[in-house]
Amino acid sequence: MAQYTITNKDVLNWRAQGHERILQNISNILSTYKYEVAYDRVFGRDNKNIDKASNKSLGSIISETYDLIQKYEPRATIQEVNVENQNGNILIKVVVEIE
């Protein structure tokens, strides 16, 4: 198993393959909000959690991150999710394992 760290600030690589493609999918999950994807309006993060950017909402963001990755990218096993509020900007770091 290989272990990787992904954030919601990672740059998209449209030519990714193999494990890199799985990581790309997770990065996309982390940075997409509901109603942004025309063909799947419920895909993505809830804006309410991100817009609050308070310590109280950090737990909701972590829980939502687990749910989204488990639903949309089950090939990755989540090891850890950390959320930091950097002056109102949310940084989500996810550590996953991929077989």
C-alpha cells in the first residue's frame, strides 16, 4: 500500500493515470461545491461549512470529507483528515492509502 497526502489546494492534472488519477479524483472532491457540477448537483461540499470557517464548523468539514471520499472514491482508504482555518481560508489535508 502507498500513502499520499492531498489538499483542496492541489492543482488539477487532467492527464493523471493509476494512483495519480485516484488522487486527482480526491483533489476534485475536496475542491468542488454542491451545484457546481451541472450533471450532478448534489456532488461536492456544502457551502455552509466552508463559508462559516469557524472552529465549530471544522468538525462538520472533517465528517463531510470522510463521507464524500468514501462515496465517490472508494479505492482510497482514508487514514487522516485535518482542517486548518488560515485567516478565513480553509485548508483540508487528507492522508489516504491506495492498494
